[in-house]
Amino acid sequence: MKNKAMIEFKNVTFKYNSQSEPTLKHVSLTIDQGEKVLIVGPSGSGKSTLGNLINGIIPENIKGEIQGTILVNGHDVKDMSIFDQSLNVSSMLQDSNDQFVGLTVAEDIAFGMENDCTDNVTMRKKVKAWSDYLHIHQLLKQSPNSLSGGQKQRTSLAGVLVDESPILLLDEPLAALDPAAGLRSIQLLDDIHKHLRNTVIIIEHRIEEVLTQDVDRVVLMDDGKIVGSFTPDNLLKRDILKNYGLRNPLYLDALKLAGVDFNSLSNIDSVNLVNGNHVNDKLHQLNLNQATKRLNQSTDPILKINDLSFAYNHHPIFKHLNLTIYKGDMISLVGKNGVGKSTLSKLIAGFIKPNHGKIIFNHRNLSNLSIKERADHIGYIMQDPDKMISQVMIRDEIALGLKLRHYPKSQIDAKVKQALKVCKLYEFRNWPVSALSYGQKKRLTIASILVLNPELLILDEPTAGQDYYHYNEIMQFLRKLNQERHLTMIFITHDMYLMTEYSNRTIVLGNQNIMKDAAPEKVLNDDQLLLASHLRKTSLSILAKRFHIDPIKLTNTLITKERENDNGQ
Amino acid sequence: MNKKKLSVQSVVAIGIGTAILFLLKRWVSIPTGIPNTNIDTSYGFLGFIAVLFGPVVGFFVGFFGHALSDFTQFGAPWWTWVFTTGLVGFALGFLKKYMKPEEGRFGKKKLIIYNIYQVIINVIGWLLIAPTGDVLIYSEPANKVYLQGIVSAISNSLSTGIIGTILLVVYASSKVKKGSLKKE
Amino acid sequence: MDNNIFGYDHNNTWVHQLTGTSKLLFFILVSIIAMISYDVRFITLVLILSLIILYQSQIKWSQVRLIVKLILIFACLNLITVYIFSPGHGAYLYGTQHIILHLGYFTLTKEQLFYELNLALKYLVTVPISLVFLITTNPSEFSSSLNHIGVSYRLSYAVSLALRYIPDVQRDYQEISMAQQARGYELSKKGKFMTRIKGVSQILIPLILSSLDKIQVISQAMELRRFGKNKKRTWYMARKFSRNDYLTIVLAILIVLLGVWFMKIDGGRFFNPFK
Ligand SMILES: Nc1ncnc2c1ncn2[C@@H]1O[C@H](COP(=O)(O)OP(=O)(O)OP(=O)(O)O)[C@@H](O)[C@H]1O
Ligand SMILES: Nc1ncnc2c1ncn2[C@@H]1O[C@H](COP(=O)(O)OP(=O)(O)OP(=O)(O)O)[C@@H](O)[C@H]1O
Ligand SMILES: [Mg+2]
Ligand SMILES: [Mg+2]
């Protein structure tokens, strides 16, 4: 049975007004009714642009030249207003934070219905129905900015689902979610898809997580073109994601390492089911590395937190927290959304003051030092890049801290150039900041703190919204700094593999204190802890367990292998 | 007043603009060194947003922002001054046609015109309209309100001038010119 | 939870149960007439009435202590300035002069005292109603009330957006300020005037440029959910009028009429006991 086509792109080329080259080039794509499609591609490849063409934001709100034809639900988008189109397409934009327009969750869900002049009785009924379905009914009176990341997501979903339109379009719905919340969202989306039988389009960098549920098709984009459109099975067997700077599911990397031929695998898209003739043998033949890892030998404390307590207007975040960090530590700070990871960083950087307790840096009590004085030693890269960037041009932004510290011009130029190269921004060096994508801005803020040469670096979710190629690039550079200059580092992340790959110590926050302070492998082996702190095993560990291999050794082997490859390049 | 419908963008600009003006008015002022006289930074922002979005947005951002701030500070808005802030925003908004912010370029000449015009508007507003309103509606003594008017006219034109100009220049340089972006 | 900058406090008195629309109408009508009238008897009457309403809405002193203190300080300062600048203003307004104390320029007259008493009452008369309005009206209901009294829904929604984003912008401002200080700006009192202006601009620039992006994104999100499609819209938080609502509006109209009647017998805005 051939389904009706829901979305058709016929040889579409699109150029933003400010760009000199088209962003989308000769795109042809058909998505059928009831299909669930995942769109992947490196950062800047044009995924959001494609999405915005479907929901009408382009050309209604963002201007540019369109060539070719786009049909949505059988109608040419040229003849439709953004309002008509929104009845066909419910969209969640890339940054869900800014999408809340209501003062409370209930009002936000009802917003679309209010605009359709729906009467109050119907509105209340529908809001109740959808909030029950999404389990947010107890939040209806709260204001959206008091919600956790996962709750925010459900709220914006409810707000678009009430429209019950035939197409659901989600642009990076998982970006800010902790692993457990991310998984639940994906399950929820699958549930909704089965329930409504609508067409679902998901744009996402976290490919492995999306593929944990059924997906009909994966569309791979690169540089404004569609590379191809594959079933997940077909895509994974071809093993081409890495060529485009994207991350393969981890368990497949391990199988590849073991020399398994992907074409012989069944259920390749599920770590729980994947199997084949020689998988077991090959995995056991693998030469597993011992845990050779990088224990930090230093016993010289760089940062000590003594009996710290902090509350946001009577809402306690930390109680009696103690922590010592040693020179050369590379620490991953993890925990569920809203547990206080960013808050702890701000306390260290001096943005907020503890209610009780001391923070000691290099034997010096920090309480009397201003933010600026602390910043001479401690670099803090905030979660939201827009809050840090104040200059118009990329170059000036990186140079700002140096200028204010009265470095001579020649030194500034040299340092800026080096930072531009490290953070892969050199080709954009003469652009204004406003032309950068989210991931690029994030790299810019890293560059502008790195030039200041801090002794302790705190990175708040450095890899959010980045594709694999770029995050790998940044993390490798940071590790080099750590090894060569003993730069101490704390990074906040929701990525469990990143945590194992790059840190020697993991600190899990929870219950207003530290729940666990141990090697990353130990954390990943503690099932109860994982559940309580919304973390999740990597698919690598799941694979290892299934085939009775030591997960820690398997992880180490893969990491070692990848490092060799990277260094070889 | 709303014969022509407000665009959705104007609605949002009024909303966000009001929020910013409110906060600037309540929390962000710069002491001048003369006791009890602070530069009210919100007027710099008002000039900027009015030039970008035009007279209607300028009026409501000024009016709502000032009213909300009075409301929460003094329990009741001082209507004559609230209204004057709205009018200043309204008048400054007419510069949108001349300044053409969408072209993303403000030359020296445009900035000079902006500054001359803003001083005139501030003087009319704070030296003429606001104090006269006070005398007529609140029956306050003339010499008191006119002196307050002089001080406000000076400090508000400083704010509209310095902060507004800085914002405009930065905004213009952050605008990307048509078809100009190339990786090198 | 968080939308509490204006002190809304959930409770269940009859004042809380009134719709925002009737409270808003009451507030507007009464404050206009109180602004126009200079009749001490009328204003005292309104003040007493509004104090009764304040009492009835069970607002605690601790909720309003700070704002009331500020208002009192502001009122006193203003009264003193008026006296310093124009000790003869009362005599000028009322056309007579009953001297209490000879002090040259600062000669104190009964008329001046009476005028300043009027002023003081006028500064204070709307305060209780404003407080009642702020504390008993759910901000979510406010924009629908504006719409119901005739403000276009687009403008009403703009106000709602302002209320929604004030806490956000406030948080952004603080964080940006910190981030700039971490880069090395001196924003404390030590800096010179121009340095401070530059420093403040340094925070305003990211705040404002990112807000411009926000404006773009929010209007996209709103259009995607069809804001602005129809001539009207409904409001999730709107409530039906009850008997008390009608009574409130009738009361407001009666107060206005009373004020007008007082002006009629005074033959103008001023009540003059010295004639
Ligand atoms: N409003 C705009 N004006 C000009 N250029 C733009 C605009 N939006 C995006 N671009 C450019 O178009 C290209 C594709 O951007 P797009 O946002 O579609 O990428 P993406 O694949 O969604 O990336 P990401 O994964 O980082 O979200 C980028 O190079 C970007 O610089
Ligand atoms: N300025 C603030 N005022 C009041 N509460 C706040 C403030 N900032 C954060 N919070 C609250 O404090 C808690 C901790 O927030 P924080 O941002 O530190 O979480 P996080 O661990 O970084 O979460 P995420 O993973 O989502 O980034 C949250 O419940 C949040 O709502
Ligand atoms: Mg995108
Ligand atoms: Mg955080």
C-alpha cells in the first residue's frame, strides 16, 4: 500500500538574504503520511533551515530566495499563510526555552486554542486531557521558567499537540535533557506517534538515543544537500555516519573494533537485540586493555569547598557540601536537570555567594575576592553562550579579556589567532558574532576564556548542540592542555561516554549534596545510583553485559583505540 | 489608535521592551556625582528600541514600562511623567523612517541627527509637557516642577544620547549585510 | 510560583474572587477621580473606603511593609521640597493668607498647611487600592481584563508578555553582569563616570542584542500557534462576572459621581475652607 505524500520537496534551492551562497542545494525529498523520520547531519548542514521551510517560518519570518516547489499536505506552501501552514504542521523550535509565552503552564498549552477563539470549557477539557497524557497535570499552575528541562519539554509538546495537526516537527528536542529524561522523551514521542498515527519529523544530534525507538527512515544531510534517505538498518550497515562528522552508536564502534561485518548482523539498530553469527566469538577474541587509566597522581589540592550551603530564596540547593579538587584533575560533574550543577559552578566563580561555608583556591580563601579577581585564576564558561558574548566581531570577543588585562597588541593578535584555530573558528574570523550558529557561539566562548590561561577551567555543557567532530576536537585539545600544562578542569555533561572518555573523576550531584565521587566507570556500574541521578549506562556497557565481557575493559579498549586513531591523524 | 493592526513582531517587541525598560528603571541607574541625581539608563534603551521599531512600539514600551515601575515602587503611577515617557518614545520612533535600521548602517550624519532630535524631544517632554501637566493636574508649585524638569531633561538626554548611540552603533555593526558572508 | 514579582498572593476573600476586569475598572475610575479632586473631605472618604477594602482582603502587614515605607519616605520628601520651593503656594491657590509663623521667605500659613495636607492625602489615597489590586489579582488574568475593558487583544497580550519575561530578563541581566565582570570590567563605584557608563553599556549590549533575537524567536513561536490570525481571541484564564463584580463597578461609578458632586458644590477642584 502506498501512502499519501505529506511533504514533498521538488528540487528546492534556498539562499538566506545575508548569505552569498545557497544554504540548501537542489533538495528533493518526499515524506509520506504516518512516517516517522529522523533528520541528521553535521552542525550547519541546513537541518533547521529545512524544518523552517516546512513550517513556514521561512519565508514568512526569515527572508530568502526559494527555487523549486514545496508541497505540504498537497498544497503549495507559496499559497499558504503561516497560519494555514501551522494547522498542518505543529513545530517545536530548536530552543524550547523561548517558546513559552504563557505565564503558567496551563496558559501556555492553551495558547493556540485561545488564538482559534476556542471557548473556555473546551480549552479546559483539552488542557486537562493532554496534561494528563503527558503527566504534567500537577504543574499546570507553575510558571514555565520554574520547570526542569524535561518538564519544559513536555509542556511545549503539549502546547503543539493540542492542535492535533497531521505533521509534528521537532528541532533538537533532546539537546538539554539529562539521559533519563532524554530517553523518556523519545519513548513518549514514539507513544504519541503510535497513538495519533501522524507524520513525525525529528531533527537531532543524539542519533543513538532516537534510534532506541522505531524510526521509519533516516535522512542524512551534509552541506545543504541530502546525502540519502535510509532505513536505520541500512544506514548503520553502511557505516557512513563518521564520514560526516557524526557519531555512530557506541556499541557498533565496539563491534567494528572486534572486526564484525555489519552486513551479517540482524537487528543492528538495537543494542538489546543486535546479533549475528560470530559476534560472540569475535567480541571475546578482542584484545581487551586493562584499566591503564590516568589516575591523577597529584595530592596537591587546588580547590577546597568546606561545608558549603546555598539556597535560592529559601529553596535549598546545597547543604553541607564538601569537596576537594586536586591539581590536574579532569572532573565530570553530572546529575539530573535542575540538581544544581550550574549553581555550583557559579558559586565557585563568585557569581553568587554561599549562605554558609568556605571555598579555598590554592590556599586562599575566595570569599573576599571579587568576580574579576577570581576570574584571573578560574575560567568559567557558562551554559548559555549569549550571556557571555558582548562584542560584535568574533575577533574582538576573544581579545576582550586580554585587552582589559593590558596585554601588548602583538601578543593579543598571536593568542587570538591560535585560539581561533583551536576552536575551528578561523574561517569565520571576520564575521560578526550574530552570524554564528549555537554550536559555533559555544566554541567562541571557550576560545575567549582559553586565551586568559586559567588554572582551573569550568565548562558548563561544552558539547551541547555540537556534532561529534567538533566536540571531539575541543575535548582533545582540552585534554592536551591538561596533560601538558596540568590545567585542572571541571566539565558538566549529560553524555556518559564523554564522561568516561575524558574524566578521571566523576562527581554526581543529588540530594543537595554529592551523591558519589568516584572514577567514571564505578559510577556507571552502580545501578541504583544511575537510577537515582537520572544517568544511564552507555550502550557499550549494555553490549558488554549481554556478551559477558567486562564493560570497563571494553570501554577502555575502545577509548584507547580511538585515541590512537586521533593521534595518528 | 490601533487602526492599523500591530504586527506580531511589534506585540513581542512591546512585551520584551517593557520588561527591559522596567528593570532598567528600577535597578540600573548611574550616579552622576551630584547627590540624588542619577542617570536613568532606561531612556537610552527607549531611544534605541523606538528607532528600531517605530513610534507605536516606542510609545507603549515607554508608557507600560514606566507605569509598571511606578506602580511597584510608589503604589501608583505618576501619570503625567508616565505619559511623557510614552510620548518621548513615540516621538523618537519617527526616526525609524529616517535612520532605516534595516539597512544596518548608521553613518555619522544619521547619528548627529539622532542626537539633535533626541535633545529637542527630551527638552520638549521634560521641560514643557511633564511639568505643565504637574501644574495643571496635580497643582504642584511651578518652580519646583520646572526645576525637576530641567534636571530630568539634562540627565535623560545624556542617557538617550550616550547609551542610545552606543547601542545603535553596536547594533548596526552586528547586522549582516546582504549577501556578504563568505568563509575564508 | 515564579510570577510573583508583583506580590500576587493566592487567597480566597471576596476581593480575590472578583474578576480582574471589575477590579481594574474600579481602580482606574477611582484613581482618576482622586487625581482630579482636591476636596479633602472626598479624598478622606475614599481613603477610608480603600483602607476598609485593604483590611477585607486580608493582606498582611509584612507583605506591604517595604513598599509602604518607601511611599511614606517619598511622600515626605516631596512635601518638604514643595515647602522649600513654594511656601506661598497654598495662599496663592486659596486666595487668602492666615499666617501662623513669620519666617521671612519660609513664612508658614494655614493655607500652606492645608494644601500640603491635601497633597499628602492625594499621594496616599490610591496606595491601598493599588496594593489590593497588585496582591489580589492573578497576573494571568490581568491581560484578559485589559482586553475586556476595550484594549485590543494584541496590546493586552504585550502586557502579558512583559509580565512573563520580567523575571527572565532580570536573571539574564544579573548573569551577564557577572560574566562581564569576570572578563575584567570594573563596575563598582571606584570607576569614573564615563567608565561606568561604558561598563553599563557593556552589560546592556549583550542583554539587548540577545533580546532582539528573542523577539524574533518568540514572534515566530507565536505565529506558529496562530497568534494574530483572528480579530478576536479567547482567554484561558478569563472568568465570568458574578454579582459582586457588578456591585464593584456600580460602587466605582457612585464614587465618581460623588466626586463630581463635591466639585459642583465647591465650584471647582478645590475645597476652600478659608472663604
Ligand atoms: N537566519 C539566518 N541568516 C543567515 N544565515 C543563516 C541563518 N540561519 C542559518 N544560517 C546559515 O545556514 C547554515 C545552516 O544552518 P542551520 O541552522 O539550518 O543548520 P543546522 O543543520 O540546523 O545546524 P545545527 O545542528 O547547529 O542546529 C549555517 O551555515 C548558518 O550559518
Ligand atoms: N536565579 C535563580 N533563582 C531561583 N532559582 C534558580 C535560579 N537559578 C536556578 N534556580 C533553580 O535552582 C535549581 C538548580 O539549577 P541549576 O541551573 O544549577 O541546575 P543544573 O543542574 O545546571 O540543571 P541543567 O542540567 O538543566 O542545566 C533549579 O531547580 C533551578 O530552577
Ligand atoms: Mg539546527
Ligand atoms: Mg545547568
